Amino acid sequence: MNLAGLSASYLRARPLQTALGVLLLALGVGTIVGALLVVSQLESRLGRDARGIDLVVGAKGSPMQLILSGIYQLDAPTGNIPLASAQALAKNPLVKKAMPLALGDAWRGFRIVGAGREYLEHYAAELAAGRRYEKSMETVLGAEVARRTGARVGSRFVGAHGVGGEGEEHSNAPYTVVGVLAPTDSVLDRLVLTPIESVWDVHHHEEKGHEEAGEDQEVTVLLVQYASPLAAATLPRAINSKSELQAASPAFEMARLFHIVGAGIEALRAFAAVLILAAGLSVFIALYTELQERRYDLAVMRTLGASPARLFGLLFFEGLLLALLGALGGVLLGHVVAAGLGAWLAAAQQPAVSGLAFRLEEVWIVLGALAVGGVAALLPAWEAYCTDVSRTLAQG
């Protein structure tokens, strides 16, 4: 029988010890792989959503909240700012591009965002059906919105007040779907897009005529792209000095967010490393105990022609086999966890995470687990190599 067959038969003979070593290693590897998949995908997704946006300008409040609501549509806005102030900032020579957004309503949990067509162009959005909106109360649905609601071109609906759609419905101001976007793998997939005028009309027509409402039109945020490096040094300070406006840098706030999250991830990885080391100890104990019980069998194998190297290889291969089973189980567990979290995020209409993604680092994690199993098997394997045949047989 070859080494693999012998090792497998011995491991099957001790199912509890084998299962414990495999389970501990799988939990450790699975924790690291799951964290790796989730964090890397979220970082990539958030990076894509913020690409080309150097500054977010909105009402005074939390800069982090301003970023999360203005770019990622993940938080409540800090408030609104006068349209005139946004237009004046857009004309600043330090500003290359400015995209105003108006928020405030939602439909079936998906946010309704008033935006100019340049917002769609910024994310290179293409239509899967219909056309782009041209006038007030026309909408274009993101791919995820259309898929989850079943709406199509020609569908009509009414929004509800609040970014979660938890408020009163605007039953007297229905929207008409004129287009559906192809998937962009960006924040647009989760949005209902409409002209800014739609947001103004829905909210102002309930209280006063459109002409009078035009006197105090507002937007929620202004997404800014710098015209030159000089803007980064001067524009945020100039904006923050104005009482009604606040500027927040996506790069700075996201770095701060991931620094905070990173501390938790590092703690999780440290816990996983402890599990892997515990798994290595379990493998060592299992093999060493097994060696004591199999000394006579090993001595008999020597008398039947097995070389010391073959005995060393037998114990060493068992350690590697245990580590391989645990590592592969851990990788599978990590992907299952990522898929489960992705399903939960999708149900909550948040940025999706896939369990089908693969990272090159997973190969190194598996190799690291194999190294732990190999190191744990070295001492038992060496003692098997040094088996004293005559003494062991004499002792019975």
C-alpha cells in the first residue's frame, strides 16, 4: 500500500482526533479567507464608486456621513444646501466637474436620486432597455432595482418620503420608468435615477406652486472633481469656511473608515491564527499519540523491508494530509461565509459581496496551513525514522 493509502487508513482509525484537527484548522483558515474575501471586495467596490470624485460638498455635519450618503447611498444625508451655492461652486476655476444630487425619497427600499445625465456618464452607464430620462417625473432604474422589483419600461410607481421609504407616499406624484440600465457594478445598480426637477416637483407641489418653489431650490450634495492639484490644497478649506457648506474628502474619510475597520479585522485574523496554531498542536498530539501506539507496527514494517525514510514519510504525510483537509475545508467555509454575507447585504440593498470570488492570497493561506501541519508532524516523523526495531519487538 502506498503512503497516501496507509495514512488515510490510520486517520480513519482515529476519527475523533482527526476531526478535531481538521475542524480547528478549517475554522482558522475559514475565518481568514472569509475576512479576506469580504474586505477586499468591499474595498474594491467602494473604490470604484468613489473613482473620479475628489470632494463631496453638502450641509454641515459629519464628514463621514456626508461621504457615505453622497457617494455610496449608505447613510442619511446631513441636510440640503442652496442650489445657488452649488452652482456658484461649480463655476469655480478649480473645479473640473460638479455633479449635484438631490435625495429624500425611496421606492421599495431603493433610493430615488435626482441627478443630471452627467452622473450616469460618470459611471459609464449604458441602457439595457428604453431611453434616458428627459423631463421631470421620468426615471431610469438601476439593474438591481429592476431585477428585484420586476419593474420595466412603462411601469409607474410613487415614492415615499425618507431615504428608506418609511414615510408617507407621494400618491399625487407618480414616476414613469423610461429606461433600465445594464449592470455597472457600481452604486447606480441600486438607485432609481430621475432629473433633479422631479425631486423638487414632488416635494414643492404639495405645499406651493412650482414657480414660488423655484425661489428656494436645494440640492443634497455636490460631487466635485478637481481641475488641478492646487484645488486639493485650497478648495476644501475655502468651502468649509462658509457657514452653510461642508467639504469632505472621500480618500481621507475612507482611509479613516478602513483604519477603524482594519483594527477589528486584525483582531479577527489574530484569533484565526490562534485557531490555526491550536490545530497544529492538535495534529502534533494526534500523531505523537498515534506513534506511541504504533511503534510495534512500525517495527514490523521495518522487518518487512520498509526503510526509515518510508516510516518518516508515513508520519509526515499524515500531518500534511490533515492540514490539507483542514485548509481545503477552511477555504470552502470562507467562501460559504462570504456568500451568506453577500446574500444578507443584497437583501438589505447594500453593496454586494460574492462567495464565488477568488483571491491569490488564498493559495498562500493554504500553503501556510500545510506548513503548520508539516511542522507539527516533524517530531513524530523523526521518532518514527529512529525506531529501534529490536528493542521495540522485544518489548512487544
